[in-house]
Amino acid sequence: MLTLFGSIAVTIMFLSYWLESRSKWMVLVFAIGSALTAAYSGLAAVYPITVIESLWALVALQRFVRRFRLEGAATRPA
């Protein structure tokens, strides 16, 4: 069951990374997928990967916030 969870988490990461140019929301989904992968690797006791995936989740969350602000500012009337 743990392997299935990890496979789903990595699939979410892959697909959202592939589609992130289409929507800022895919960047957020990538952050969620990274967090899920970090949880999986923590449950599997692979702690170096847990740290790396946690950092990926934080970087993706930062990218989402930045993109959300930029796209929000671009759609507001002047």
C-alpha cells in the first residue's frame, strides 16, 4: 500500500510539472505532490529524500505565490 501511495505522489509531481506552463494552479499541485512524496519517503525511512522533497515543496510553494501575485496584478484594471 505504501508503494502505491508513493507511485501516486510521484505521478502527481510528474504530471503537474509537465503541465505547469498552462496554469499557476499546476505549480501548487506540484508543491502538494512534492509534499506527498516527502511524506512517503519519511514513512519509508528514506530521510535524505524526505529533506530534498520537502525543500522542493517549499520552492514550488514560493513559485506559486510569486506567480499568483504576478498574474493577479496583470489582470487588475489600472
